[in-house]
Amino acid sequence: MTLQRKVPIAVPQTSFQAFSEKLASVIDGQSGADRFIEAVSALYPCEAAFAVLNRPNASPVYLADSYADLSSKAAVQRYVTSTFEINPVHNAIRGGLGGGVYRMADLAPDNWSATTADVIADDAEEISFRTPGWPQGLREVSVLVELEDGMVGEISLARAAASKGIPDADLDALRSVLPLIRSAFLRLASNSINNLPLDQTKSRSLASFGNDILSPREAEIIQMILKGHSSLSISLSLDIALPTVKSHRRNAYAKLGISTQQQLFHAYLKSREPEGEK
């Protein structure tokens, strides 16, 4: 298969040719997700990337990554098994974010101060936290394409931070080939569909965390805190007074037996562990 498409502005001809050849082999079914990452990275040079399939009401399906060291690869696996539920991109997808090319910083919540064994507070990061093992000082761009059955294909591209940020021209280059990227994701999804793990463990989902002891409003506020919202953001989103938010948060913390946001994140991540590992 040969991909015929106008070369995006600011993309060298050789880079676009490498992208086209590698992506064509994926769409034809001759190559897999590793080659897919190589293709997109040829168009958008980056230090590392990972690709997943986001499913409705289930954990993401890992496809591939290009992180070099074992600790970073472990961080990707930790993301698809636990920390995805408090990731701004994943939550934006669940909130209805459509296909496109997005800077991670543009999707970050307004308040992040988590520090747990699974999440490290880091004000130098664009979303103010990172998963242990994740390389520091990278700026991420997420390319999203809508697939069948409510799935969303995602390839996250990370490059070293620059003082002027990520140029719009680089994002436009990715946007210009979204239909081709979607075709590749459709092929990868069809190849993986029979191996998709079922994730129906509702008792360990964010939506059910604390539901056995919290009121519906308290649970709603706790979920928003876990997603990174400040008390003011919660007040505006739910159209309730700020003192009311703080009262619900205080009551919820008391019921959960915690007193800090750090302890809240630890309790949530602990709740997601299999019973035998707690």
C-alpha cells in the first residue's frame, strides 16, 4: 500500500516519506504497534511514545511503547493498570473529548498535589505530577482518534521541554494525517480485539471508590479531588457553595479515616489492588 498525501508544512520530505512507508505497513497488516510508533515519531520527533486503546468503562489496552529503560516501561504499565483513572487525558476522553491533537498541559486539571507511592508531585511537570519511573522534564502531546464501539485510539508523544513550548506547526502536521493514523489504529484494534482483557471489576473503579460509606455527593466530590480539581473548581462545576464543598470533603475524609489529600490518593490506589495484594 502506498499513502498519497500532501506533505505537511514544516515537515521534511524524507520524514514524511518514512512516516508514509512505515504507516502503510501497519495499515496493510504487515507490521504492528511498534512500527506504528516509529511511523508517527518520524513525523513528530520525540524522545519516547506509547500507544493504547481507551475503552468505555474499562482500563486502557496497551499496544506498545518506545521508552528505553525498564523503569519507564514499568511506569507505562502502572499507568494502564492503575493511574489512568486520574490522568487528565483519560478523563477528558471519558468526558467526551473527541479526536484531535492535544497538548497534555491544556488538559491538565487546576489542582494537583498528590504524593504517593504511585504518583509523585512535581511542579516542573506540565500536569504537576508524574508516575514513578516516568522520565522528568518531558512535554507530551496526545493524538486521539475515535474508533468503533466507543473506543479511542491514543498515541502519546513525549519530547524534551523547550522554553517556547511545542510549536503549533508540529501539531498541525499531526492533525493533517489524522485519517491515516485512524486507519492504522483500526487495523491494530482489529488485530487485538480477540485478546482484549475484560475489565468488569466495578468494585475497584474510581466511580465506586468509597460508595459503601460515602453519600452520593461526598463520593462525587472525592472523585473530583482524585481527578485534580480544587475546591473552587468543584464548587463551580457542581454549582454549590465553596463552604459546602469543604464540609463534604471534611466529612468524607473522616469516613475514610484520612486527613490529607496524600492519604486520599494512597487509599484510592490501595483499593485498586487485587485482594491478595492488599
